[in-house]
Amino acid sequence: MTSIITSKSLYEQDLNLWLLTTIKQLKEGDLNPLDIEHLIEELEGLAGRDRRELESRLEVLLAHLLKRLFVPSPNDYRGWELTIKEQRNRLQRLLKQSPSLRNYFISVFPEIYRDAFELVSLEYTEVSFPQAWPYSQTIEDIFFTQFWIDRKS
């Protein structure tokens, strides 16, 4: 059936089959029939996916750090700390798999912090959160420091 369908129409009709066919062609060194245009598009999508995952997980992490640090709600602390731990673990795995994302992490931190700040500010209107991250922004500190230990919360 795949021989009847051209590679471009295969891409449009069955993405999974197109991927399997493209992988087979690459493994066999059969480069002439490759659908280069869509291959590039998919590779660019993969790179963007990792950046979006980093942004999403960092926003969740920062929002929960802000809650844990500034919202006086001891009954919620454990849940927030578990979410912090989970997001830190997943971000560490992502950066281990793709170390080049470390620079991206650093560059988007201020923007992602603003997003997290806006989110928690809407959720907890009675709490005054800092407009800028008041602690170290190094990746290691973001991943390993329990910022709330030195606070009275």
C-alpha cells in the first residue's frame, strides 16, 4: 500500500506510517525518496517540544515555589513540596538528555517567572508575591535549594 501512496501524501494521510517509512529509509541509506521538507518540519517540532516542556515545567515549579514560600497554608505545604520535587526531577532529566537546554533555561527564567507570578497572584489575591525572583537563579539552586527552610513558614 505504501508504494501506491507518495511520501508527501503519506505524510498527510498517516503520520505514523510516514515516520516508520522515513526511519526505514534512513536506516537503509535510501535517501533519494526521503520527504526532506516534512522531515525538517518534524525535527524542528521536536526541538520546539523540548523547549515548551521546559517552559511548562519551570512555570509549574516556580508557581509552587512561590506558594510554598509566601502562602501561609501549612495544610498545603506537603502537596506543594511534592509538586516541587516532581517538577525538579523531570526538569533535571530533560536537561540531562539535552544539556544545551541549560542556556535556554537561564534565558527564559525571567519571562517564566513573570508568568508564574501572574498565575499565583490571581489565585492568591491576598498574598503579596515578589515581582522578581528573590533568590538565586542558578539551575543548581532552583533544583536543590529548599528556599523555605530559612523562612518562618
